[in-house]
Amino acid sequence: MKSEKRIQKVVDLLINSKYALVLTGAGISTDSGIPDFRSPGSGLWEKVDPMEVFSSFAFQRNPRRFYEEGLKMLSHFSAAKPNISHLLLAKLEEKSLLNLIITQNIDGLHQKAGSQNVIELHGNLREGTCLGCGRKYSMETILEKIKDEIPPLCHMCGGIIKPDLILFGDMLPEREYNLAQEACLRCDLMLVMGSSLIVAPVDRLPATAVSGGAKLIILNAERTIYDRQAEVVINGSLSQISESIDIL
Ligand code: NAD
């Protein structure tokens, strides 16, 4: 199928769906200047061993390293701006053509673009939690605290404060994951944008949607294991694809 025809098919499926959701991954934010994990040449994993810095085991063993190296690597996330793909999804929601975004991203760019219904499966960089008493701290407070002490400690119980990120080895937030699964069973259309679909357990969500009868669209730079089950696959730059989705 020619690429214009595939774009038109995406538009038709969106217009005709009753409950559409999008599953986004790090690839939707690379055009906002945030590298993904695995893209050759630019992925974060070429710069750091994830298990040494971004695992719950590493955090427990050496929280100082997480704050000094890991958080520093993520510091530019908060300055990033939404790109055309984030804005497209916000517009689709506004026009009632999109019901929900399920994201693996921690950058908050969907909310910055104006999307309201967003499930964040891997946490966020807005807040942190004391591992001792569960008290919540804003990221501003955490960044202020680490000027004086690393790791930052809870002023109530002295426990270590951890940003609300899901690290390797952490459980996914149960409530969010259950809501995501229910939505996947309920939807009649799932778009995947910018995900390699290899990170568990999110890699199972497209199968859940398809088993419930949903149609699948995959928009990604490279192939995924779900391509054969998809109604439409477009391999290319998400910004270019989003620009050509003229639906609004
Ligand atoms: P991933 O790195 O495994 O896959 C990203 C996919 O996006 C790849 O298949 C890549 O080819 C594609 N891609 C990259 N740039 C693209 C572009 N401009 N246009 C089209 N496709 C593009 O990411 P994932 O599937 O999200 O899973 C890995 C983990 O990455 C998640 O746990 C997530 O929390 C974490 N992560 C998030 C951010 C973020 O918040 N922006 C950044 C890095 C990693």
C-alpha cells in the first residue's frame, strides 16, 4: 500500500472508531530532543549500563550514584517541549477522536501538549516519595534538597526520597496497569507510536487489545513483533507521519 493510502487508512480508522487509545514510547519524544533507550548511535543505553544506575537494586545499593549520574542524565527532560506528535494526540482528544493515552514515557510531554487522559505506566519526574514513610515531595523540593545532601532525606522520618520513576526491577503501579489493561480490552482501535514493544509487561498490551477485537495501527521508525497483526504499519519519522495526518 502506498504511504498516502496508509495515512488515509489511519484517518479512516480513527474517525470510525468508538474507543481509540494510543500506546506511546520513547520514540514519540526523540523529536523533542529526548533520546530513546535503544536507537543505534543516540540511545541512552549506549552511554550508561541501565542496571548500574536505573535499577531498583542499584538505587538501594548506591542512591548517591542515581542522583549524581542518573538524575543528571534525565535533567533535560523537564526543559523539553512537546512536538507535533504530542500536539496531534492532544487535538485528537479535544475532537473526541481519541479516548486515552497509555505511555511508557516519564517526560510529561503529553500533559504539556494538553492531553487530559494519560496513564503513565513508568511513573513521572514531577514528584518523589520517601521510602520510609511514603511522604510525597515535589521535584522542585528534591532538586533543592540535593544541593545540600545526596541522597535527599525526608524531613519527617529521615528516609531516602526516590523520584516516582519505575526503575528496572520495580513493579509497575498496580492501579495504572489495571486501568491500562481494562482500556485495552475495551478499545476498538489501538495506535502504537514510537515504541519498540519489547519492554515487559507493556509488550503484552497490544495482544490484549487485539484479543478483545481491536484493530492495531503501528507508527514507528523500525519494525516490531506486532507488525503482522496490524491493520496498518507505517515505518518512518513520527513527526513526518503526524504532519501528514490531516484530520482536524
Ligand atoms: P525504546 O527505546 O525501546 O523504543 C523506541 C522506539 O521508537 C524504537 O523502535 C525506535 O525505532 C522508535 N523511534 C525513535 N525515534 C523515532 C522517531 N522520531 N520516529 C519514529 N520512531 C522512532 O522505547 P520504549 O518502547 O518506550 O521502551 C523503553 C523504555 O524507555 C520505557 O521504559 C520508557 O520509560 C523509557 N524511556 C522514556 C523516555 C521518555 O520519557 N521520553 C526516554 C527514554 C526511555
